Amino acid sequence: MIRHITGDLYQVSEIVSGQFGSEAVSVYVLLNGDQPVLIDCGSHLHRESIMADLETVLDGRTPAYIFLTHSELPHAGNISSVVSRWPDIHCVVSNVMLAYIEVLPTLPLAQITQATAGSMVTVGSRTLEFVTALLKDQPGSQWIYDGRTQTLFSGDGFGYHCPPEQSGRFSDEIPGGIQSEQFESYHRQTFRFLRWIQPERFNADLDRLIGMRPISIVAPIHGAAIRGDIDLHKERLKTAITAVCNSYRERLK
Amino acid sequence: MSLPPDTVLFGEGLERVAVRPITADIYWITHCLGDLAQEIYRDYFSMLPDADQYSESRIVDYPFSAFLIVDERSMLIDTCGPRQQAATLQAIQHILGERPLDYIWISHVELPHAGNTPVIKRLYPQAEIITVAGGEHYQLHALDTARMVEPGETMTLGRYTVEMVDALFVDHGLSQWLYERTTGFFFSADWGHNLHAPACGECFQFLDEMLANDYSEELFVEDVKVNAWYQFPWLAWTDPDEIAAAVARLFDQYSVKIFAPSHGNVIRRDVGRFMPLLEEGMRRAAAMPFSHTWSF
């Protein structure tokens, strides 16, 4: 499913269903003139549909870069097809990722660059910033910020479960937006380390990170883009994190 | 580079995998970089305040390991990564010979742990894949035929019985540890691992062999700290006392005689000596400021 988010930013997403609801597996595309950038490349499960959608969005352009939020198969399982179709594509991953062993070896190591949190990469006329991933289920995770569209690509963070009828819809197309319970369900499953976390400390860092740059859109891989009301959704995520942490505390009592 | 005498090496460079018996029936199948470690790990350790301790004055490496328990039914514990696929298959076949592989037990879904599952399953189609319960999207990780198990469940392999252990310290949500009741073999996946120096001949050594030479308890604590800091950055939001208490409770619950992390040198002797060191390493990691990693 292809959706236009804003400016030259597109979302290509597939949906998997489960007992907690529907979960998106998304790829984001910045057309970026003649040097398009992919954020993640989706799952091998959805290879044919993702590649077809990417061809449609790119409309003959050759993507210059793929930035991986991290290398797990739901995020990078389709990389063999991407490399096969666009063999010169360059990949950027976190410096905490051991690319030789954590990225499928179909991508030549010479085409992988490692970036530290806080560094910038310029692609054509656009500069993308690597941001510390606050919520990571793999140490070599990174979030990515695009100042032009004011979008934070948040990897697994800000993911959510949703009823089937909301699949692929942006937050501003859903009455009331994404609810805390939707964030809670997803983050409870994904980030089991929350059992140890003191939520007020995590939430303070989330406030700090979000507050450091203008953000109009949060683009999670396991959700559709959150457009607008970023502070509201950040507060809902904080509520969700607090609820998950506190439920573990209750169990320990 | 000289190998420990009972070690067999398959492949080379980025793809090499060694096999070494820990007991008569439990094998360590492990990849590390050796001479390539300095180049590969330089950027990785660059964030540390004392980065030169890991990539200059002491050049470190760490393994990516699987283990194989051979019994009436055999169990492979994790699979190594796709880049080591050919050597890993050779290693498994070297150990098993004509015997079948019955179980492929997965600690968590990351490529260095589970990435060879499909190809191993093709080679041993009767093998059952075992993953932790709680996940509903294993198909995204190419593990869709897995049987899911809960912490506390046991599987009898013959003389040996393995128990699924609640993974206390995790990166990926779907994680489990494993304990074998007869030998006291404890597999801790990403937690509790040291580093080793290829230049000191420490590749594929057991920890007692390292300590007999250049390695020390203080280095072990610092290595556990550094690895935990990288592996579990969420420690920055925890109470170090709670973390240390959890480690102490773990060792009260399980009579661990062999401590086998995915990414460290196996501790096969005197594990009790290392329990307080593992606790201290976690405590130090939890007390570290995250300003070095968290470039807001």
C-alpha cells in the first residue's frame, strides 16, 4: 500500500495480523530529487508487493541510499531484492551495528557506511541526521531525522497495534489519533526490558530528544506515519511506557 | 595463530567457525574475527570514554556462538550468522556425523543467533525449531514453523534435560535463556560476556585458560560492563541495585557449572568465582552515564 505523507515523503506498508491487532511493516521513501533514499526495506515476506510499490513510487528513479533503522528481518529482510534491482545502492547503518554479521551478506560490505548518533549524512541537497534510538530491540539501532519534512523515522519506537480498518491510515485520519493503549500493546510485546525501567527517567529523555528539533511527523516502521499532534502522541507514548513499567512493578510486589 | 589443541576450524576470515568440546557431549561452535578484529571493531568501540583500551593498546574481539548438545536427541542452541553459514554447517556435520539433528533452539531472532535456521532446517528437515512463546509474528523472522515454549518448560534429550529460562536481560523482546540440569550448562545469550585479545592467543579459549595467562578478573568485570552498556543501553534508566539483586537471584535459582554466553569465552570451571563479577559488571554498566552513547 502506497501513501503520500507530505512533500516528497511516501510510505509503503504491508500489514500482518495477530491477536493484538494489525501491525504495519513499513518502508519510507524520500524521493529527494534524483537521489531517493529508502528508510528500511521491509520483510522478505512481502517481497513482491514491496518491490512493485517501490517501482511505482520511484517512477524510474534509482535509489541512492537505504538507511536501516536496524537490521532485523522485518526491517531488512528484503535487502536482497533491493540490491539485486539497484546493485549500486549504498547502505547506512549505526556504528554500533557489526555490519559484516548483522546485515544479510547479499549486500557487499564496501557499500555499507556506519554512522554515529549525532552525525549528519548529506544526500544530494538534503541532510539527514542520525539520532540516538531511545527504544531499540537491537543495539545497532538508530533513528533518523529529516529536517526538510521535519520527520523523525523512529524505527521500532512509536509502533502501535491497530484494528484492521485503521491499517495504513495516518494518525490525523483516525478520529482521536493513536491511543495510549495501542502504543502500550505494541511496546509491551517489543521491549521486554521495560520490566527494569524507571519510566520517569525514560520519559524525561524522550521529552529531551523530541524537544531538540522541530518534529511534524513521526514515522514508525510498525505503524503508519503520525502526522501532527506530535506532543499529544508523545504524551500518549509516555503514558503507555509508564503503564507497561508499572505493570511489571505490580507483578513483583 | 595457534589453536587450542582440541579445536577444529572451518573457513577463514569473516566466515571462520571453530568447534571445541566443552564436555564429552556439549560443543562450542563459535565465530570470531581474530586478526580482523581491530579493523572491524574500531568504530564500534569508538564511543567509549577509554576507547583505546579496546581498539589500540588492547585489541579486542568477541565471539558469536552456537552450542550443540549431543544426546539421544540432539539440540543446536542458536545457529551463528548467515555469513558463517557454510562453516557452521560443516561444524554441525563434523560433530553429528550421521546422527540426526532433532532440535534447533533459538534464543532470539537476530541474524547472528537465528539467521541460519532455514538452511539448517533444510539440511535436517526433521529438526524442530524451538522459540520462546509470546511472539505472534515469527514468520517475519523466517521462523514460522517454530514450536513456542514458556520459561520453566523442560525438554528431555536423553540423559540431559534442558529447562527454558526467563531471559532477564534482553535486547530483542522475544528472548530466552537455557539451563541443562545434569551438567549445569547455562546459556545466557547476550548477557554476561567478556572480550578476548586475538594477539594473546585467546580466540576459542575457555576463560580459565585466559586467566592462566594475560587475562584478569578486573578485565572480566570491565568487559562485562562494556558489553552490557552496548547491549543493554536501557540499563541507564534502571536501579543498579535491582539489577544486581536479579543477578544474585538467578544464581540462587540455578546451579550453574558451565556459563556459556553467546559472545564470550565459555566459563567451564569455578563458575561461582565469576558470579559476583557478573553482578559487579552489570552494576557498573547500570551506573554509567549515557552521555557517551546518547547524542541527543
